[in-house]
Amino acid sequence: MATNHVVQDGSIGIDLNYIGSARTFGLGQTVKGDGGSEFMYVLFNSAVNQGGLTKIEAGYLGSACTGANETTSMNRLGFAQTTFAASQYGFLALAGQNVLVRTLGGAAFKGEALYTTSTLGAMSTATASSTEFQVWGVYLQSSVSATAATATVSTAAVSYPFLRKPKL
């Protein structure tokens, strides 16, 4: 299941499900889509699963996010709407309705707070710790019944996610 979003800002020839090994758009280019969605074109620095929470580093490099790899930095975040391998180009969802997100570790209920995990790109309902942070700007649109070992992709309303970190 890839995103069903379409570009609505007048841009021509943009497929939000594009995956490629050659750059066809400007890195960092953003486009507006239906449902209030916004997408950014990035180069994936590492593999990211569908729905994976992705950090956008300098140079518009996307890689799967964990709390541990964000403890000393603060990057813009988005969600992969399809699976990407390292060195592939594509669009990340920054905002919108029905954005695919990845959860792990048991049931999550509609609107419940989500946190980073040590599993690349996955979020869970576990509480914050010194290396796991609450992900703000993500609202699950339905309940999820994932098992502890299996990540589940579901939909969420997303509004420019960021991590809530304790003051150091």
C-alpha cells in the first residue's frame, strides 16, 4: 500500500510514490497535496520501511529515526509512504491526513501519545526515557493491534512532527 495522495499545488509530473536511483527533482523540494498534505523530496541515506519515521539531515538526506540517533541532534521529521533502500530518491510525508505510520509493541489507541523506539523508524506507546522521546504532531486515526515483535502500518493525521526532548 503506497500513499494515495496526489499533488494539488499545480506542480506537473510529480508522482508522490516515485522511487528511483537517479535524482529527478530538486532535493528539499516540497509539494502540497490533497488532504492538507505536504511532501519533501529526499535522498535516502539508509533503508526505511513503509510508514517509517524518518529524520531529514543536512543535504536532505533521509534515514530511519530512533530515539538514540536523535539524542544529540534535532532534525526535521517525515514518514516514508513506501519502502526505500539506501541511495534511492523519493518523497517523505511531512503533513496530511491518512499518512502511513509504523507502530511497534502492542496496542495503540486512536489519539494515544507515540514515542520513538530502538527499532529503526517505528514508534510505540511506551513512555519517554533518556533515549526515547515523544513524537508530537502525529495523531493515530484508528486503533492499532500490533504484537510486540511485529511492526504495523496504520494511518495518522500528521502535522510536521517533531520530538519532545527533555531540557538538558
